[in-house]
Amino acid sequence: MLWPVVPAAPAVTLTGTRKQFKGSLYIAFTNNPGAPFTVVAASNQPLALAAWNPLSGVAENSPCQFQFTDSQATNGPVRFYCVRSS
């Protein structure tokens, strides 16, 4: 039996990050139009990725252009982020 070949999803391309007013963090990236994404965060990078906290708010502003703002970025001294396909 032959299994269908499923192409791998393209890598997320980070297009920008910046600290915003009152310390929130803005992340912008590109990928396929309509692709679902989740941003996860942790204060301890070696923590298993499955244990990172999912954050809400990833938006596709125009085809292939995604953005996320973490208004809770100021709640600790260090925060690590990962964008993953949902």
C-alpha cells in the first residue's frame, strides 16, 4: 500500500519583534495563508515544550502575514516564546 506524500509545512519566518508601550511584546511572522498557529511561552526554557503555556491572540492581518502581542510579557523577569502550528 502506498501512503500519500504530505508536504511539510513551511517554516515560520520571523519578520519582526519589538517591545511596545508598557512592556508588551509584539511578534510578526509569515507563513501559508489561513494556517493556524499558537504562540506558547515559558519562563524556563529547558521545560518540555508540551508544558509551555499556550497564549491566545495570533491574528492573520493579511494573507500570509501573522502577528501576536503579549500584554503579559512584563509579569516576570524572563519569558521565552515559540510559534507552533495548531
